[in-house]
Amino acid sequence: MRPHERWVWTELIGFDREQPDRGVAEYLEAAGFVPAGICLLLTCPSFVLAHQDQPEEVELPPDFCARNAHDRNPLQRRQAWTNWDLKALIRALHDHGIQVYLTVFTWSGRFREAWLNDHPEAGLVVRDAGWAAAVNVLARLADGSYVEDLWAERLTAVLEDYGFDGWHEADGFGPLGGPIYRLCVSDDTVAQFLELRGVRLPPHVAGSCGHDLEKLERRAAWLWRHAREEWIAFYAERWGRFWHKTVAALHARGKRAVVNSAWGREPFESLYRYGVDYRRIAQSGVDGIIVETVAAGLCMDPRPSAGHPNRHHDFLAMLMLLKASVPGTRLIFLHNVHDTVEEWDAVRHRPAVLEREIEALSNVVCTRSDGGLAPCADGFLVCLGDGLRAEAWTWLRERWALAFSDAPRRTLGATLIWSNAAMDAQLEEFVAQRPWTVHRLLFHLLYYGAPVHAVANVRDLAAVQGAILVLNPHLLPAAELEAVLAYRDGPAVLIDPGCCRVMGEPAAIEEASAPLPGDPLTIEEPDGFWDHLEFRPLSEEFLRACVETITRVSGAPRVTEQGESVCLMATETSSGALRLALKNKTPFYARPTVELPGPATAVEVLTPFPSVIETPTPTSLTVCVPPEGVTVVAARPEDQP
């Protein structure tokens, strides 16, 4: 099995304060492995902001012991933990070589609102809701000092007092608890905007709005229509400053920091929606990014856009693009297993979907500058890891073992070429015209079956071999476009919305671009990450034609029967075998036929299901794929021993 990091995110309710080691040995016995790290979710920011290191034993509030003070998980009831119990738990985890990280959110808990009540100026201000009981770490306190400075000071003290190894940043700490066109639009935030960006604002925007909803709505609407790019740049600068300060403070004390991605959004949308630039976070020296790949949880969500089958490809593409954007940064994908508080359970209710997620997220790769392949994810974070019985952990370990077996030597398909400079150019174009972004193009192409499971930063183009795919090439700066046009190590497919061409071929696939009705600047943006931004229309016929072009020129294996239902991820592994992961998009069994690049002497099903595989010809195979699940097949080429 190739190396990978296994992390777990859990609440205190996952352990047992009545046992001498606080239940650590029992937990690890059930899990069947020792995690590299455990992130303890203590829920609310008061754990940090109101912290005092007390030598005496003090009982912790219920919402520290279980998120939202929920009463129980499937295995046990919430217990009344103390500060001494928590320190003993951390020591016991350290005894097993496990790093322990602290996680809190920015919204106040039910039992610890005193700090925010004393500092209401640090609360969020929402355009359609007014003041909200959540900490804005970018705000200034009444004395003019910054919350971020107080946060860094208190956080390092808490980590040292309890013995945590680091901080796992989660909901609300970058980005805030919603999109920047909705929050935070407080008087202080606008004052900071004026100081940093020097934008001229009308009196109804720059003047005091307090918590008046009508005034806040006018302010927010003006900013998003007339100063959108400056507002985005302001937030990117502020979050960059926050993370540079925080990481520097933690590293100075020998502590580490990992940060969740921006509500599951890829590099462009994280910037556009939330003002978070992953490059600035990477430059802060952060020790890793937890990539919110949450398709398994969303697939059970009744909201139509949340549970659409293309969500798998949405988050898969996001992981690939994030890796290409910050290739030197350690990425850990969020492994959606179950969540008692949010009331979803993939391991019990949608195990086939979860199995598909594990296989796919573990086997997309990035081309390094030396030509080798690195997995886009260095490992995973089980979310959440409490309330799981031993049989559930066994099921998960078996899927991990398969997903991380036999590392890819090359992918059979095209390598996507990513450019950070093109992403920057995309912002102005998107605001004015709403064309499809690289991410939207990629995940739709994947959904329709494009063989694209490798990515490379354009700076590493010289190390790439085989077919390449460049999306929105018109946004590339001159030097990068010149390098793409000079590529000679395989065919190059260039796709702009409405035009698909292969370099060296005379014909192109074209589709007339239809404009959006009305003014793009007045489009109502979505509140949640589960809803897509609005784009100009692009037809399914055009996308399918692009997929056929990519498949044809790359020489990838193709699904010849039931291709409407099944997508294929194909790699050549380090052992020389072809590894075929067939992913079912439908809620029904599928029996696709795959045409291989050449004859195979032996084929084997690697997943527990099915037990039968057919080989109608020496170059084809037919196999059953479970509903919304995955079947993995190994095929030994005829020329391989």
C-alpha cells in the first residue's frame, strides 16, 4: 500500500472520560489503526477567547463536550468532561504517537456567550439579518485593536496549556460563515475597506448603518455592483494577513496549523464567493489544507442542486484544481463518513457512494516538475469519527486498502493544464460576462465521461507527457499560451466555452454563445456552497462532443455500452497493470462494456462486488457496477508478464 495520512475528526463524545486513559485504547481497538492526527471539535470560540489556565479541576460546558450540546451519538451519551479530563485525553493520544489538533467554530455555543456579549463589535453583521452571534476574527474591538491579534495570543496559550500540537481551522475562520456579498458588511469592515483599498464610496455606503437592515441591504448591494473586484481583493488581503499572523504565532511556539478549504469551493469560486485566495494561505506557511470534498454527505440532501449526481465530479475537480494551484501544499481530503448533529450517515445509508468517493479522491494525480506523479491528496480526515462501531471501521479500512494500493504510473487520458494567472484574468471576465470557468467546464466534462484524472501547473508543462487539455486558453498570458502552443509531447485539446479544437487539426467544434438575459451585475448570487453560480448557457451536445474529442485523441479506454450511466477512471499502475475504476452515476445497476487499448491476458475484479466479469473479446470486458457505486478491475496487458 502506498503511503497516505489517516486523520480523524471527532468530538469528545467519541471517547470515555470514565476510563483511566479516557477511552483511547478502546477507541483505537475499534478503529483498527492509529491515526496520524486527531482533531478534537470543541465547538465554540469561547474555548479560546475566554480561556484561563486553571490549576483546579473545572467542568466544561456541555457544548464543549458535544457539538451543540447534543445528547448522544449511536454509541454513548454525552459526558460532563473537565479541563483535567481533556488534558489527560491529549496525553493518552500522545502516548500512541498521535498528533492532536484543536477545532472550534466561530459561532457562540449555547452555554458560553459571555465573551461575545461583552464584545458585540466582534460579531458578524449580515446584510439581511443584522447582527449575528458569531465571531468575526477580522473585526476590530472597541479599543481599535484587532480580534485576529487577540485570537493569535489566546490560541497559542490554549494550545500550550492543554498540550495540543496545533490548530485545525474550520467553519468561520477563513472564510466567514457565508459569502462576502452577504457578510460581513459592518461599519468597521467598510472602514477597513476604505483604509486598505482607498475606494471612493457614497455616503450611504461609507456612513454608519449600524444594524439597520434597509441600510445594510443598500450598502451590500452597492458594494457588489460597483466595487465587486475591490471588495474581493480586500477580503483576500485580510484573510491573507490573518493567516500570516496566525501561522507565524503558532510556528513560533512549535505548533502547527491546518485550514479547511473555503466551503468546498475550488480556487476561483473560493476567491469570488468568499474572498479566500489559497495561494496567500499557502504562502503563510500553513501546514496543510483540509479539502472539503463533501459529495457523500450532500448526496442525501433533498435540495435539488445539493444532491445532483454531478456533485461527485464537482468536488473531484475542485481537489485537482486546488492541488495544481498550490502544488507544494499538503492536502488532506475531507472523508464524509457520518455526522450525528447534521443528521446524515454515508457509511450506513449510502455506502456505495462512499466507496466511490474513497476510490476516486485517492486516485487523481498531479504531475510534478520532475515528471513523476503525486496524488492530489496526501491522505484523508474522517468526518466524523465518533459513534462508529468496529464493523464500520473494518469496512472503511478495506476500502482504504484498495484505494491506496498499486500507485498510478500514468493516467490513461489527458492531463489538465492549470494556470493561476488565467484564474486571475477570469475574475474580470466572469463579472462582466458570466462565461464558464475552468472548474465548471472540467466537472461537467468529467460528468459526461472525459478521461481527465491528472493535472499539472502550467509551469511544469515541460514535464508532462501525452495528451493535454487546456480550458479557457484565451485567458493565458502570452508566455504561457506560447508554451502551450509549442507543446509537442502529445495532442493538445483547447476548449473555450463554445469552441473545442485540437492543435494541428483543421476542424473545430463550435457553438454559438448565448448571452444571459439581463444585466450580469444584477444576478442574485447563491447563499450556500451547495448552489451553483449562474453562468451563460452551454449545451450538453457541445460538452459531449468535447468529451469524445478528448477520448479520441488521448487513446484512453472507453465505455462502449452504457456510457450514459458510467464514467471510467483508468490508470497504468506501478505493477504494469491497467486499473479501471467504473463509477455509476445512476441509482440502478449498470453493466458497461469497456474497450481496452489492447489485448489483456487476465482480468480481475478488485472490489468485493461483483464476483463475475465477462470478456467478450480479448480487448473488451463487461462487468456490473452497483448503483451510485464503483467497481474496480485490474487488467494485465498482453505484453506484460
